[in-house]
Amino acid sequence: ETLMVAYSFAPVFAPQVAALTKRQTVRADRKRHARPGEHVQLYAGMRTIYCRKLVPIDPTCSLVTPIVIETSATADEIVQRIEVSGIPLYGGEIEMFARNDGFAVEHFGDDRFPHTGRRATARWNMGRFWEKTHGLGLFAGVLIMWEPVA
């Protein structure tokens, strides 16, 4: 059976997905996610009249693994903890994860941290986005990664 699993992305991520610089997504659990080896269809604006496919040749899913993201308004960075496959990420690893997930300053702007005047980071951008879209607290879902078809 050839089942196509489709994922839709917010407009801010669409150019990165289309350029294949963003090759991962974090999603809540659902009935059926892509499985390694299957193709994924990547869209912007799914279920709207603006729906468009972002990558003409469907990439291949390379990894689906559990992820836990913990956020808190008390933390300067908002994103307090990320665990991928049960393995915690630290400092620079969290920043790199946030960059890989599309939150780099060059894509999100460099708003200042509140009260400190320090420049934003990918981790900070991810935290702000996460708070708006998922709320604060504990999120458990899956990390899905893909590779372009050679």
C-alpha cells in the first residue's frame, strides 16, 4: 500500500521547506505519521484556497522518533528542555535544533529579549512561537525528518 502522508507548514517556514533547508518537523501524535522510507508531501496552506505543494519531488522520510519539549515563561529562553529519542539536548544542541527546525534569526528576525536587550536566538524564537501555537508546559510528540530524493 502506498500511503502518502502530507504535512502543512506555516507561511514563515514555507521558503525553508521549499529550499530543503528545513528537513524536519515536530508534530503531535496522530493516527498515522510518515514512516522511514515513505515519501512525504510538504505543503503550505493545506485545506485553504492558497494550498500549494512546496517540494515538487516528494522527499523520503528518514526518521520518526519521540520528542519532548518543555517550555516555561519563567525561563529566559522559554524552551527549557528538549529530549529527542529520550536523550536530552544541552545548550548549543538546543540552539542547533531550533535552527534546524526553522527558527534561525535570519528567518524570524532578531527581536530583543525582554528586559535584557540581548539579541534573540533561534531558541528564543522557537520558544515564542511554541508559546503562541502550543501554549506553555510539556509537549510530547514526534520529530519527523526527511531527505530529498537524489
